[in-house]
Amino acid sequence: MAIHKDDNDWQYYQSLDEARDDGFTVMPVWSTMQFFTLEGRRTQITTANLTPLKDVSYVILGDANRYYKREYKCYSLNELYFYRKSLTFSGEDVAIENLRRYIVDGRVWLLFTAEQTTAMKEMLERVKKGNLSENITTSELKYRTFIKIMEANIDLEDYKTYSASLTGYKTVCNQFDMKIQNLWKSTFKN
């Protein structure tokens, strides 16, 4: 194993290549939505079908160019993505704020095991087949496109829940729908 420990017993890698040497697939994180996946064998992207990634690790680029390894704590969609108060979440959590900040700064990478990588590929194929015409075999649903589709679907669902009485509601919903359709169409160009 290429992992090191510092004086505080925090585990870190000196480079992302060391994480790859430990058998991980390293994926840069650009959205908090990457910490979620579809539950079970479902193909419809809704908040009810999303579940946090389980048993996944990530690294954060810290001081002295060290990549500190962390275990994901399975935050809910309302906590991590929306950062919304609820009965179980006060709306203030330093760990979530720091993770969100590091993601915006481009300093977070997911570490997928071989099993998790295979499961993610199978899920992408299942979602593609469930949402596109059966006659289409030349398309490929890329992970980045899938995350954008997830974000747009979840944002649209959230908008419909909280903004139904606003002026321009139907226009905004149509814009979301067009964005989602264009993202699905982009899979044909891959």
C-alpha cells in the first residue's frame, strides 16, 4: 500500500498515482451530486430514487501537496446538495461546508474500487437503456453527462416543489426540460 500517515495519524497520498497504485479509480469531483447514485435497479432520476454512495473514499488536496484520504459519511441530498435545514439537520455543519468548498475549488477526487467502478458502469448502461429508445445502440452515457442530467432533474423537481406559484413557472420548467433533452441528445455525439 502506498498510503502514508502524518503526525496526527491522518492518511494521505503524495500523488494521485499512489492512489491508483492502491487499486482505486480516481475521479475528479466537480459537483456534490457525484456523491449520489440511483438506488437499486431504478432508472428514473428523482429524489426518491437517489441514495448516497456507500463505502466510498475520497481525497482532498491539502497542504504540502498531500492528498488526504477521507471516508464519505453518506450525507443526505438535502444536507450535501441543497444544504437545506430539516428536522435532522440544523443547516450548519462545518464538515459539509468544507467539503462543498473544496469541491468548488477543484481539490476533491473520488476513489472508486474496482467493484464500485463496475457497478457505476452497469448503472450508466441501465439508465441509458431505460431512458433512450431501444433502437439506439450507438449512444454512450458518459459519467459527466449523467451527473449533469441528475442535477437538472433534481433541480427541476425541487423547483416544481417550491416554486409552483411564481410568475414564469411554466417557462422555467420548459427551460429545464429543454436542458434535460439537450443533455440526452448529447449522448448521441459521444
